[in-house]
Amino acid sequence: MNFSGSYRAGDVRFLLKPLALHDFVDVPEKEYLIQSGQRHYSEMLSPESLPSERYLALFRQACAANLARMAHDCLSLASLIAQRRSGAVTLVSLARAGTPIGVVLKHLLATVLQRDVTHYSVSIIRDRGIDQVALEHILAAGHAPESIVFVDGWTGKGVISRELESAIAEFNARRGTRIDGGLYVLSDLAGTAACAASCDDYLIPSSILNATVSGLVSRSILNEAIGPADFHGCVYYQQFALHDQSQRFADDLVAQALAMAPLQGTPSAMDKDRAAAVSRGYMRAALARHGIADVNLIKPGIGEATRVLLRRTPRLLILRDAGAPEVAHLVLLAEEKNIPVQVDPGLPYHAVSLIRSAVDG
């Protein structure tokens, strides 16, 4: 199997099972089923639509303003990976926010750091763990366990980094392997990643689009269509091909990073402890301030806030500065979806989204 989505075949291998999904669930029904405990979020998918022209213009503005920062951080992360891995590198990006990052890192590790590198993209699901069939496939392909590096775009509260660590510890115990379960990200807001280029909440342009910047691949699916020997599933949005940004976005990042490479210094260490303390303090305060019992209803940071407005049922968008260019796309989404916006100058992040409770009447 060599499913690369809309990327070039050598850039990534998605270890996902493409599904012909016809029973999409609309967002309000999905929200109710998730929050009432009737179904897990991974069992359902809401249909994606193409972004409006106004929103695409904001994506282009985000690229103009932040692509250089993102390219710099990709170069830093590639250097950090090379410091921590000798020999060949097996990048395993977490579908799907990690996929564009993995595509870029593959090129930088090969071109700048002269490493033999392979890139897979696999599914990880909160409460369900990482795709064990995909991990077995990677090992069966002859990749050394110690060569594996897990990659994502950012951390929000740190849920996925903790899920990964737990799932890999369990896998190692069962298989007798010594895979490093640490997560490598561009931006570690939660202070839970093993390695990060930054702890800043900045606008990573790929965070504001869905499938059209991630190889035309949907969020991963784990339901009755997935057999015990199958990879987790996905939908491939081939109908969006004319509007796809994925390959061009990755190529632009690589080009910018390669231009910077001769001037790149040694990456500086991140203050993970401070980021973790800020995250814990904010979450405690937010739960109390907004009367929320379920921590999963609070999504801190630009990337997580954007996901809520794109595919969940938002209750409130909180911004540190509603006029900041980093949140222009969120302001537009809130306007289009009639979501109330609150400004909090003391917010430790650019943005936080609260998900509406669907089960409290």
C-alpha cells in the first residue's frame, strides 16, 4: 500500500484505510452523541466544505505573515531530531495536523542534515491510542524502533502527547520494543512535548485549513468499518483536488527553510516547565470561571480554537486581542457562524474556544 493522498508519493505514506463514507453526521448531532457518551468522536465524521474566498484570503495573509516563522521552526525541529537520533530517521506524523510538518521535516532532514529518512502518517485517537496495526507495519518494513520520531503540529492541553506516551509504553511492554513515545512539535503550549521548536502560541498557517492543506485526507476514523487487521480509516476528498493547497504549501515551506539553512544557529532550549505551569493554571481558572466540568470542552491556542470553529459546536470564542492579525480568521469564522466573542487581555494565549455543552438541556 502506498497511499500518499495529494502529496508526491515519496513525501509521505498514509497508513490509513480510505473509506467510501456516505453516512456523515451533521455537527450538532455529532456533538450530542459525543457528549452524551452514546458514540466516541472517532466513530463519526462531519462533511467538510471548501473555505470561502474571504477565508482563503485570510489563509494567504497568514502564509505571508507566518510562513517564514514556521519554516524557521521546521528547520529548528529538524536539527533537534538529528541531535537526538543517529543514523536513519523514521518520521511518524500524527494525522492529520502533523502531516504537513512531517512532509517538510523529511525534506530538511534529507537535504540539510543528510539523513536517510522515511515518513509515515498514522492515526492517534484520544482514549483509543495510536494505531497499533500501523506501528506493526512500520516495524515489519524493517525500520529500527529507535529510529522512530513522532511528529505533530502543536500541543494544546497536552492530551495527545500524553495519549501517545501511554500508548507507546503499552506497545513497548507488549512487544519488547524500546520506541520513544515522546512527541516532537513546532509549538508546545502545554509543555508536554518531548521536543519543540517553540512554546509560543503563534499562527501556524496549516492550522486554519482542513483537508485542503493535509493531503486531502480527513480526520481519522475508528468505527465498525475498521477490522482488526485494518489501519484506522479516513475519507479522501478527491473532489477538492482543484482547491488543494497541500503540496504547494509544503514546497513553499521547504524552499524558505532551505534558504535559511546556512544562517541557522543552534536551536535554543524551550522552557517547558513554564509552559506547563501556565497551561495548568489557565485550565483550572477557566473551568471555574466558565462553570465547565469537562476539561475536553476547553480548547486553548490558535490551532485548537480553529478546530472547534471549523468542526465542533462552539459556545464562546475568547481572544486576547480581537484586532490581532493572528486571529483574523477566527473573527471571520465567529462572524459567519454567529459565535459570541469575548476579549480577555489577560489571556495567556491568542485564542481559546469553548465547546457548547450538548447535554445540559
